[in-house]
Amino acid sequence: MDIEEAKNLILRRLYEIAMKDYSKHETTDLRELAGREGIDAGTLDRVYDDLERGGFFGVVCAGMAVEPSLDAFTYCEENGLVDSAFLDRQHEVRIGILDACFDLEEVKRRDVGSWGHEIRTKANISELEFNNNIHRLAHWGMLEQYGPFDEWKLLPAGKEQVRDYRRKKDRKRRFDDLKELKGMTRQERGHMLEDLLTEVIKDEGCEAEVRVHATGVEFDILFRRSDHDYMVSCKWEKERNDADPLDNLAMRALEMKCEAGILVSLSGFTDGCLERAIAKRPLQQIVLFGSDDVESIFRNERRFLDLMDEKTKELRYRSKLLVDGKTK
């Protein structure tokens, strides 16, 4: 076992041990842990030194008995050392804590914090889940301990996190309504999809306009990113989109000197449309967003701009289309 493997194994085990029962506050004997995991003494010594220098131990006692630091928890979560389902739950707990603090402070309408038991009840989480995450949120500047007891106050960064969460939650609800055609015509649904995507693009830091009129033509969405312009055309038809909408988008994007055109279709694309997108690559890049792509954006699983970058690279360097997670 090399040093990096041993380091990640020890950190993963420390994370798992600490998250099982926060109330014990017990240190872990790394020599015993290494023996169970088949890590030799020489490797353990090198790993221990690396981890100590890196600030991964919050408590260090004699005989290599340690507790992980908050930075160690963050490292584990950001480097795939934590079970994905468990990590998803921790994200739910954290936003639940922040959301509960936001509501409790709104009700009180005065400069006081919220007690731990109030937050747990409001967020419907266990004491263990609360204890496992509250200090991490404080470490990240989302809230702070208010006084010497178990009282917590939301900080500006935490409030913005809640507002962002609620915006995304509301967008998902509105998108789900669009799928059901609740109280709207198909044309209205198309415009509302444009509005929702424009909100997403703005939230991700770009200047964006919806239903822009120029030279007698209406463009669904125009946005600017890093001094480059992009054009988006949104379609939600009964049948798969053929090549005609793609041709129109390519022509307009070329006239406007756009970096790329983006064709969004909730009903999919015909083979002819896919072939035309590849054929037009030397003249004008057109990337395609299918229904699964759009769903992943409104479920807050993927960022629109990250997906666009992946699709653009696939088309530019491999002459392939990436649609709904598959290359074509």
C-alpha cells in the first residue's frame, strides 16, 4: 500500500468513526487502526507526519491517538472518500439547519440566536446529525455560536446559502409544473422554460436576456460569458426536433458572431438533427441539451455552464455530441 492510499484509508476510517457517535468524543489509536487495515509501521509514520503537517488532526494525544479536524472532514467529502448516499444526507442536514435558523430568526425579529433544540425540531433532524454538522457550518462561516451555550446565529453567508437554496427549490417546482402543463398553453410553457433557464444562467454569473428582438428577429436567450456571446433556442414540441431549428439557430448565431449556439429540446432530436450539428461544427458550433440534461439542471445536480463546457469540448476536440450523458 503506497502513502497516498494509506493516507486516504486512515482519513476515511477517522471520518466514519467520528460520525458514528459524536457524543463520545474519543480519540482513535492510529497504531491499532493501522494494524487492522494492514498498514505497516514505516508507512504509518510517514502518513502521520503528512497528516499532522496538513492540519488534519484536531486533537493529538500520546501514542498516535487523534481526533480528525474539520479540514479532515472536508477533505474526505471533497475527495470521494465518503459514501455518496451518506454524503447526500449530510448536505440535506446542513441546508436544513441553515433553513431552520433562517425561519426561526425571522419569527423572533430581534438580534438573538436560536437554541440547538429549536433548530433540530424545526429541521426534523437527530441530535447526532445536528452535532455532526453544526460546527462544520460554523467553520465555513455560515453561522456562529451566539454566547457560551448551545445557541446559534445565522451569518450573511448562511443567509445567502438559504436564499440560493430556496430559489433553486422554487425553480424545480415551477419546472415540474411545466411538465404537467398546469394552467398554461404549450406556447406559454415554452416562454416559461426560457424564463427559468435565463434565471439559471444569471445565477451562474452571466449577463443574460430573454426574448431579445434584433434585426426583425426574436432570439430566445442571449447571454455573455467571459467576453463571448452565446445564443440559446428552446423547444418543447410533441415530436423530436429535426434539423430545421438547428439550421436557423446556426445561421443566427453565425450572424451574431456567437461563440456557440445551444439548442434545448425537451422532446429530443432526430438522427438528421444530430448529423447536421456535427456537420456544421467547422462553421458554427451548436451544442444540444436534451430532456435529461435539463432535468439534471433543475434538480440542481449539474450546472448549466459546466454542461455547456463539456458539450463544447466534446464537439470541438472529438467531433462528438454529448446529449443526456451519452456521446453520439
